[in-house]
Amino acid sequence: MPTCWLVSLERIHKPIQLLHLQTVVLGRGPETTIKDKKCSRQQVELNAECNKGYVKVKQLGLNPTSVDSVVVGKGHEIKMKPGQRLHIVNQLYPYTVQFKEDTRCLKRPQELASDDDKSHVEALNMKAATPTGHGEANDRSESGGHWSQGLKTSMQDPKMQVYKDDKVVVIKDKYPKARYHWLVLPWQSIPSLKALREEHCDLLRHMQEVADQMVQQCPHASSLRFRKGYHAIPSMSHVHLHVISQDFDSPCLKNKKHWNSFTTDYFIESQDVIEMLGTNGRVTVKEGASELLKLPLRCHMCHTQLPTIPALKQHLKSHFPS
């Protein structure tokens, strides 16, 4: 029977084996090394069904546990499969699960995370025929457990870099959703918007200044409008600022989630994040933000409702001639 391992994507401890049909309760404590007091000592209950290839996740703590962007809810249970991402609490502390068929050939647990990350990065390079994007609003299989590693790999790739300094790096989105689509990332490891604190204000201001510079140097800056902002519920464990032109002329924009992630309140303006952080010392994401991805397709210029993505793209040509 396959064996199941819970793997920290931040590599803060060795993988934890989840034995078949044996309940494991995790939270704040030495096993996970989590010290966040918003995480209960008994935050989540995990029950692996190794013969079926999934883990039942039950939230025990008060603060939200989530799988991908779906909040489990206190006392409730959902199934988690390989490729999906578990956040222990408040969209923090990302994990994935791995099933191994032959335990006799199983690598030592400490090798699991790096080995799987490597294979996923290779897979990312092979997915160009069905592009998804570096952004948050991908389908569940696209927002699974290893996107953070792929993004961190891109940060280090000179071919992807278009600007860097001692605080940030700018890369081209691998699957851009418009003619111009860059990501501004801090070198400092910050997992998500919810991990930001008041002391990060200067860093975020610098990220916005760099974003402004990217727009200014764009050869079509005078004819295109740009927005700079963050997705409300990121699927990657590294903060990144989108700089995107508003033509949305790209074959990589393929579905309603892609569209609504950039044209509804799911997309939070950079200046709003900075002001929220400076005023409240933290970033608050509105409850039910994920529901915004399900809204009808509407043109962001004239608010006309369109039935399909191809119809929307045809309509956009009236606003943004080639």
C-alpha cells in the first residue's frame, strides 16, 4: 500500500508520515515549528486513506484552515489530494501531500520536498502548450502545492529577470494575461499578504516605485493603461505585485477565473495595500473574496456582459485595436 507524507513547502521541518487511517492532529508546536498564537495547538486533524490517494482534512481550531482557496471551517472536513495546498491557518504555513507506492524504494523523508519540487519545476517548463500563469486565480490543479517553488525558481533565472536591485526583482510572468505583465517580488521571504506587517510598508512602497518605473519604460505606456496590485487570495507562498496592461490581449487568458482575478475587487490596488498596512498594521482580505472569481464576464471598460471568453476577447478589440 502507498505511504503518505505531509511536506512543508517552506521546508521548516522534515516531512511527517501520515499512516493509513490513523488520525494525526497538528498545530502550533515543535512538530511543525509553528509559533503563531493564532494557530491552535490542535488546529487541524488529518486522516490519510492511502489506498484511495487522499487525506481527510478537518479544521479543529477557531481560525481558518484552507485547502487551496477553500476554507475548511471549524468542525468541517474536506478531502485533499496530491497537488493541492493545505494552509494550516490564515493562508499561512503551506503543505502538500505525497503518496509513494514502494516503501522499499522510498527516499529518506528529508529528500522528499526537494525531489518533488525539482520535478514540478521541470513540469512547469513542459506546460507551455497549456499555459496557466504565475498568478493566483488558476484552476485547482494549477494552484497546487508547488507553484511557490516554481516562482522562486523564476526569480533566480536571469532569462526571466528584467530588473533587480538589493530589495526586489522583476520577472516576466511566464504566462502573461496581457501584452505586458510583470511580477515585482521582494528577495525577502514573505509568504502572503496576511503575513505583511507595518514594518513592511517601506518595502511595499519600493515595490510600487519599481512597478511605476516598469510602466514608464514601456514603449506603449502612452497608449495603454496599467494597473498594479495583488490578488486577494494568492495560491503561492511568496508575495508578488502584478504590473499588467489593461488590454488583456493574450492567449494565456483562458477562463473566467483569469479574467475576474484582474478585473474585480479580487485585485487589490498596490496603494490600497500600503495604506491598509500603514493604518491597521496588517492587510485584511474581505470575506467571500473567492466568490468574485465566479462573477459573470463583464468588460472592464464599458461593463458590457459577455457570454464567453472568445466573445469577450472579440469585444475587447473595439477598445484596444492591435
